[in-house]
Amino acid sequence: MLSNNVASYIIYNKQDKGAIQMIGDMQKWTPNVAGIIEHAKEIHPQTEIISRLVSGEIHRSNYEKVCIRSRKLASALEKDGIKKGDVVATLALNTYRHLEMYYGISGMGAVTHTLNFRLHPEQAVYIINHAEDKIIFVELPFVPILEGLQDKLNNIQKYIVLCEEHEMPETSLNNAISYEEYIKDGDAEYKWPILDDDAACALCYTSGTTGNPKGVLYSHKSNVLHAQAALTAMTIQPDDSILMVVPLFHVLAWGIPYFGPMNGLKLVMPGMQMEGEPLYELIDQEDVSLAFGVPTIWMGLLAYCRENNKILSSVKNTIIGGSALSLATLQEFDEVHDVNVIHAWGMTEMSPLGTTNVPTPEMQNMSKEEKYAIQLKQGRPIYGVELKVVDDSGNELPKDGKSQGHLMVRGPWILQKYFKADKDAVDADGWFDTGDISVLDEDGYMTIKDRAKDVIKSGGEWISSIDLENAAFGHPEVAEACVVGIPHPKWDERPMLFIVTNSGEPVEKKSIIDFLSDKVAKWWLPDEIVFLKELPHGATGKLQKFELREEYSNHYMEK
């Protein structure tokens, strides 16, 4: 017979044949992300938030001001009739106001829906209507976009333009008001509500798909857990000054708006100016030590530094994700600027962080070639993320660094189902298929060989478009490279290489083939090389290969 004291600590588990489970004495925890900005206000009130505004002016705020203005925004939204669970959209840049919206909207119980301003108008209309947005916060340069779309938007009640009262433009947008006027009378002492367990926090839509974008609805709990894990999974120091080039509209800026305030980090946000020169100026002026962004952005920054004899003297680390890192970029960061490159990988469906490739003690004693070989891998899973690779039948493959298959993931900040979907996006054991073809090695490193839709099958053999692109990128005249599998009458598919040169003009194709000949297998060499002025990129910098695949789909078949 159990004593009353002991009995109060256990529950009967009907699903486990009478087994009993002891319950802990800890407090119930239903997080609200607004607790993060409150923590930052209390502990790091004067830590700076730097923004380059649309005008080009540098604006300086801090965590205390951001917190108070977030409270005022939350109060204004409540007065405007916005309720818990309502979806409120942002069409905005990386600035202090967008950071305030992250907390003001989600903190009062609504859902922050970040809109991508580079979307095709038809996709933008679909996303806004699918999300059932009630209000849109819009940056000044994007007002004309919404003016052209508003007749097709079903649920929008108000447009809030991100500007001062005196900057408010004449506009046909319904019920338009400036941001500063909107929050002016908000309650600076607003109290954040206690939210339900797993309350929805933010909504992002996937990009780079040929069909309608899919929504991923994050919870307060998943965002807090993701932020806490991110702090331990990367080389983040308490005194870091972070350049946040990754857009706030893209997967919640990789969690930086949450783990930055959590750790009291200085945030430096570039607004619209993400070219090499203005980025270098911000880095130099604000003593940036850690930079987050996609390879296409860093290629522009490195080119500016190269052409103007500039060195990134304050930067110690850069976190690169979004697409595969090339050896040439890695070498230039390391050998010219003494910047350590950390490869990271994830997805919109993963909040997004899944793996990081932070330096290990063993790497200190390696040659540069050995170290680079490891750094080019996508890295090892962070705590909270499980990985496995399976064959076409779902059988798990060995972690030998050679057996490639479908990459599966699961964890507490990974998608269960898409927004408004009828069924789960995971299998019976909770595994989500990433769509990547990958290998895992015995040390736990994951390497993406290709997207399942992009891997090239030629004569029964597989060609990695990513590996071929990275090899081509090493050519001294190549600024960008893209490889696509094109249908072939004899070999099923053959690779076609698309190149943007540094000069913008074609070079001898033979020089490209000769350069590749000792770097890839002979049968990997592209049958055709096409020189373009620019490659099609999505809003987050990813190559839109499907556009090239469609345009050139009959190229080999017609020969």
C-alpha cells in the first residue's frame, strides 16, 4: 500500500498496463516570447539595436526602448480589436520596427506573419488570403505593391505604414495610418497575457516551390526552445555584435530576433542596403564580430573587399546557410580575412536550425585541406534534432559517409503538419522527409548531396548538382554557377551548367571543362555550358532551378 504522500506523486497510466509515473514538482511553463524582450530590458537595457532605414540614415535604439514600444504596439492592436489567434502580417525590412512587431504582435497572442516582399504578386495574394491576415504592416517602398493588390485581399482591415507621422504618403490603401501614430497612445505598461500551452506565435510560408507556398505555424514554445538550443549550438559570445543580413521575413531570421535579446547581443540590421559597400560600412562602424547570411550576399561583400583592398578586421565568425558553401568562399574568408566560416543547415519546416559545423578541438591540429573538407559539410545535429538517412523503401542506411538516401528529421521545433493541412506531414514515427539526398558519417556529420528533385540520374548513375556547382565556382572567372539535369534521349538526364562570369561576358567553354576535368568524374562533365547575365534567385537567395529546368527542358531532346 502506498502512503498518501507517495500516491500524490504518481499517476496511473492506462496505456502501459498499469505502470505508474512520478510527476515532478516544477512549475507549469507556458512561454510567451514577449518574456524574452522583457528579460533583455531588465538585464541588457542599453544594448544597442542598429538599423539602416529606407532613407539610408542609421537609427539607434536599444532593448529597453524596443520592449516599451512593443508593449505600446500590443496595446494598440488590442484596442483595434485584434484577438488571440488573429493573423497580422508584416511586409517589412530588417529594422528596429520589425523587431518590435515580432514581440508586440505575438506577445499579445496574435500570430506574426512575415511576408516576403520579393514574391510574385499572385503568390502574395494567395498567401495573404490563405493566412487570413487582418492587418498588414508595410514598409514605405512596398506601399505601391499593396495598392495594386488590395482589391484581391479578402480580409485586410487596415494598413499600417512603417514611418513617422510626417512621412506618411498619400495612398489609396484602406484605413492607412503611420506606425508612429498607431502606437503613440499605446500603453507603455501593458501586461503580456498568459497564453495556452503550444499557442501559435508566428507563420512563415515556404519558398522555391512550383505549387502554392505552404504555411508553417510556429508556437511560442517551439521558438523559445529553438532559440535556447541555437545559443549553445554556435560560437556565440555574450559580447558579440551581430550583423543580421538574413531577412526577418525568412524563417524568423534563423531565430536571431529571439536568441539575440536572450543573450543581450547587439543587433546590426542593414534594411534595404545589402550590397558589398554598405554592408562593409556597417561592419566597420559597428564593430561586427558575427555575421549571418546566405552565400550570395557574402559573395557580393567579398567582391567589394577584394576590389577595394578592404579587410573584415572585426569579424571573427560568419554563419552561412540557405545553400551550399563553396570551397572558394570558405578559403577567401579564412585566408584573406581570418574569418571562421560555420556552415549551418535547416529548413522553414525546422524553425530552421538543424545542424551546425562549429570548430572542434581536433580540427586545430589538421591541415587546412583536412579542415576545409569538414567545414564544407552541413555539420552535426544540434541537441533536440534527430537525423537519419533512409533508402527508397524507408530502410535506415549506415552512417558510413557513403550511403546516400533521403534525409529524415524530427524534434520539438520541427513541423508536424502544414498550416490548415488535413493530415500530418510526418510518418507514423514522427519523421519528416526533408526532400534532401544526404549522407551521414561515423562522426555524426551530415552532408547534403542534392535536393531529391535536383539530383541528376545519368545512365543509371547519380550526379550531384551541388558538388558540380561548387567545383565550377572555383574557376577564377566564375561568379556564380548552377547545374540542372535536362532530359536526354540516351542517358535519361545530362547536366547543363549555367554560369555568370565576373565580367558578365562569356569565356571560353573549354577553359571551364579543362578546369573541371581533374575535379569531377569524366561522366559528370556538363554536355552544355550556358552563360547568363544573372541566375534566377528566390527571395531568400536560393537558386530557382525549376525555372531553368523548364526553359531548357527540350534542349537535348531537340538535337
